[in-house]
Amino acid sequence: MPVDLDATVLAAGQGAFAAAVVYTPKGGAALTGIRGNFVNAAIELEFGEESGHRARQPTLGVRLAEFPAAQQPKRGDAVQVAGTSYQVTDIDADGEGHAWLILHLV
């Protein structure tokens, strides 16, 4: 019998660690009850052997079950985290009910 990771693991993790965000689908109204785990990780960008650059990549981990079925995250949606506005530029879903939303500071 397969394990429902969304119900057993993701729901508990979101309940314990996620914070409320303001999520607005492109051209729509803000959704309520959306929570996420915000990460602004440093990444290394390499431009050849002797040069490189360090940048930040803001991401938001979300539980897809918190979104209405007809309003799953899409590119171009807006999200506000702790008063800072971002736009969703990509979505990396894991197939088990969780997704990392790749964000761009607006």
C-alpha cells in the first residue's frame, strides 16, 4: 500500500514551519490559506575558469493541496512574503504534492 506523503508528511511540515503568504493568480483575486517556506539561498554563477558571481535565488516551498484545483501555481502569478513582492518565474513540482516556486523580486 503506497504512503500518501502529502497527507502524512507535507501537511505536518507545512503546519509546523510554513508562514502565511499573499498569493495572487495572474489576473485573479488573492487566495487565502496559502502558506509556504521561503528560502533566499545563495547560488554560485560561473562564467569560465577564473570568474564567478554569487547571487540570491528566492524560492517558496508550497503544498499544492492548499491551492484550489483550478488555481494551481503558474508562471506570472504574484506572491507577497513578509511584505516583499515577487513574481513566480518557474515551478518545480516533485510529483508528491510539494512544489518549489522560483521567484523574482518585483
